[in-house]
Amino acid sequence: MKHSIIKILWEKFWMRYADLSFLGRIATRFAGWTAPPYYERTKLSGMNPKGYISAQAVIHHADLRLGTHVFMDDRVVIIQRKQGGPVELGNRVCIYRDVIIETGPGGSLTVGSDSSIHPRCQINAFVSPIAIGSGVMIAASCALYSYDHGFLPDQTIRKQPLQSKGPIIIEDDAWLGYGTIVLGGVRIGKGAAIGAGSVVIRDIPDGAIAVGNPARVVKMRTDMPRDLKDDH
């Protein structure tokens, strides 16, 4: 009991000084000493409106906009290429370790409140924006690309200009399973669920369950037996 009280007092003391400044990142490191990695540290973000930004997170973005109580884990990388648009994270957004976020010309990222992006995801917003709603859960190793390369035969692919079919929009309370890939010009509807390993290249309606490559709707959540829905 005494050890728990000391632990909480230690964390609260250091989290008072946590922010994006150099000294604030040091305070965050000290606060994290008593909290095991990963989920346990999300509690620290609730101790300070400026959130918990790991000292090991790499931020090279001049237009990063953070809501209150944001959690950003170890080795998160947020990069702004030349003419890249803003990255805006809403209140209580959780970005877990090894996520890479990058914005380039014409691209931007917004993430609504209470959404979570799990380890090793790659989010690249170039040419068109990416908008993720509130309460969205993105499982580990997902990839979101709002652009692609041209394929004209008279020039190498790496030298061809980037192009886009439009923004990626993921509506509130959607869920993306492990390893999902979402490409430009796609809207994933409110409360939709995407199965692990799917590739989303067309719109998914509200409340749909979609799987496969390319992802196809296999049923609607409203079609599920009531007892199964209650179990979750």
C-alpha cells in the first residue's frame, strides 16, 4: 500500500511538468520510470492536460496540434515534409509505439477524440488529407496512404508525380483489424468493422463488416444475433 502511494505521488509530481519542451520531455521520462511500458503509461496522460509524450517520441513537425490528455508512446515518429499540412490529435487520443505519421504537400491528418492507433501503423497523408473520427480503433500494423504513384511507361515510378483518388475518411467508432490497408478515395462508415489483413479500396457503409482483398461487405452489424452483440 505504501509503495503504491509513493508510486502515484512520484508520477503526479513529474507529470505536473510534462510537455513538449526539452525539460518537459525529461519530466515525462522520470514519470514513466514507475509505470510499465505500453498500456500502463496511458494512465499518466490523464494526470496532465498536456498529456504524456514519451521522451523517445521523435517529432519533426512544425504544425502539430494536440488536444488534452494525448498519449504518445515510445518511438512514435511524426514527420512533416516540405509543404506538408498539419497533424491534429483530439482529446485523449492514444498513439502507441513505433507508429509513423507523415504529411506532405496537400496532405494533412486529423484524429478525433478518444481514438487509438496501435503499434507499427504507418499513416502517410500526401496530396489528399486523412480524417479519422472519434472513438476509432486502429489495430497494429495498419497502413493508410492517401496517394499512390503514377505508372506511365516512359519514366521510372519513383520519378513520377504522386496522385490521389481523394481523401481517406474513417467515421466515428469504426474499427480496423490487424494489418488493414486503406487507400485514397475511401470512406469507412460510422461503426464499420474491417477484418484483419483487408485492403480497402472502395467505400464501406455505416455499420458494415467487411473483409478481404479487396474488402467486401459480408454482413451488417445489425444482422448479428442480439446475444453475440451483448457479449462484446
